[in-house]
Amino acid sequence: MNMRPALGKGLGSLIPQKQTFTEQVIPSAHKEILEVGVDEIQANPRQPRIYFSPTDLEDLIGSIKEHGILQPLVVTRSNGRYELIAGERRLRASRIVGLKTVPVIVRDATEQQKLELALIENIQRQDLNAVEEAIAYRALIDEFNLTQDAVALRVGKSRSNVANIVRLLDLPSDILEALKEGRIMKSHARTLLAETDSKKQHELFEQMLNGGVTVRQVEARVSGKIKHVSSPVPKDPNIAAHEKRLREILGTKVEIQESAGRGKICITFYSRPELMELLERLSD
């Protein structure tokens, strides 16, 4: 059973053998590969990624020291210089290593295409946190008048997935900050969205931060099914690891309930379109 999530249609290969999404968005007639000085490349103002993991950057620095730049950066010409479209981590690491030049693919690109391509690359590499992804989707919708369907098509996601991510921006800033920093998960944030009382929402949020309540228990509170939340029972680390893996694959809450070798797997969906998408992926 293949349950790998769909990726954006392109940027899997920046030097493609066949026409890719990148070439469909940006005509290949103006494509060329050059060695460009790192000081000649300026940042992409449309870069959706704000947070860069020091550990990931260290790994990339080690790889560049040993093997060099294996995948060219993508740039566009801007006012006599080059403006980065995709490859922020590679550029940062190259500067730290002390490289004087880096290989680049030069393309013509509009402001919308700069955002789309930077967003697609980060999604494919799973580099964006949920807040960065939501802000980028919102920019495509608000600034370039795209529908959620159009955004979904461009980034290789379902419309319901895009809608659920964008809705996260309705949360208060302190909850969004916790989500951005990884102190709560996307499933926590989506559950908190269902609580319309801001005071209760923050009470549940604080309990999540302190580890005193699970997503399931918050869902039960929000739906009014229980009045009291008991302390969670520690879960088998192996089962918890499999839950995490399934959440990453399916992009939604997954819970494995097991006792003496028997139990069930519970997969949560938040809309009918999301249910249809899950059923289609599980039946592949």
C-alpha cells in the first residue's frame, strides 16, 4: 500500500529530463546554468521559510565540504544582480563553508512564481512549519487572488489540506508561536480551533504545554462529552512511534489503541472532502 503524500509537480528535479511543473510555470526558453558569486545573490523576499534548524544546516555544511553543491540553486535576474528563488539553505551553507561561487539555474519569474516555487521546494523537503506554510498559502490567496483549489493544484496538496492549514491563522499569536516552535503539534492546534471560548481555549492550551492533556481529551472536552480529564496513561514507545509515522504520512491525527496484541487504529478527519481524500489514499 502506497500512502506517501503527493508532492508539488516539479522541483523534484531542477535539471529535468522532461518538462516539469517548474518549466510549465516558467518557460524554459530563458533557462541557463552558470557559476555565480555568492555575494551576487540576494535573498528571495518571497521566501516562506523563516526558521532554519541549526542541526540541519550543520549536516548540509558537512555535505558541501565533502561533495560540493550537488543541486544548483534557482535564481532570477533582478536589477543587474541575481535574486534567489529556491535554495536558501544551500546558499547559507555555501557562505559558511567559504565558497566563492555556486552553480545556479537562471530563470525569468514573476513575484507570484517566486513565492510558488520557493513554497513548493520547502514543502517537498518538509522544511516549513505549519505557520510558515499557512502564511505562504494566505499570501497566494490574498495577494494573487488565487482560490484554495488553485493553490492546492500548484503545491500538490488537496483543497481540504490547504483550507485546514490556512484556518490555523485564526488562532491567537501565542498559540501560533508555540506551534511554530514545535511546542505543540498541528493536531493540537486544529483541535484548539474547535473551542470558540477564548478563555477555555487558553486553559486547554496551557494544559497541552504542561503535558496534562492529550489531543483526544481536548476533543472530548470541546465536544462536551466529558467534564473531567484524568491523567493520561503512558503509551508504549513503539506504538507512539508508529502513531507519529502514520500522522506524518496521512497528515491528520492517528491513534493506535492496543492491549494484549489486539485493538484498533483510529484516523481522524475534519471534513467530508478530507474523508474522501483519506479513503482514496488508503485504497491505493
